[in-house]
Amino acid sequence: ELLIALCLKFESITNLKIGVKHMPDQTIKCPHCGKEIPLTETLSLQIKESLWKEVEEKAKEKELELSEREKLLEEKKKHVEDSEKAIDQQVADKLKTERERS
């Protein structure tokens, strides 16, 4: 979802379709004076590189976050399994004690 959102952001900023080799002249409008400013291929490339870098950084952050969450879940799973084993052992011990009394 993050990658799609950033790609859409990229597409809207550059007004380009991803994968298109021929780039028509693009312009941006100055927010202060309203003048149309042509985007050169170099500027477009700089924008693309910046956005892809942002996408990669966000993806790495999400990957790290997911890895940490996975580690926590594994720790919790082990704790639950250990608790189950302890309970099973307690039940077995109590059954043994009850049988010995009978």
C-alpha cells in the first residue's frame, strides 16, 4: 500500500506515466507568480530519484518494523508454549498424586 501511494504521489508530481520512454515537455506552475516553468529531463530525473529513494527508505522502515513485530510474536509464542507445558506437567503431577492416594 505504501509503495502504491508513493508511486501515485510520484506520478502526480511529475505528471508522467511510469514506464513511458518518450517524455513530452512537462511544466509546473509557480505558486507565487503563476508562471509556467518547463521541467527538463534532468529535473524530472532528480524528482524521480528523490521519490524512489523515499520509497526505498519507507520500505526499509516497514521491513524493519515488521521484522521487530515478528520477533515479538515469536517470543510471545514461545512463552505461551512454555506456559502450556508447565500447566500440562502440573496436571500430570496432580493426577499421579491422586492415583497414588486411591
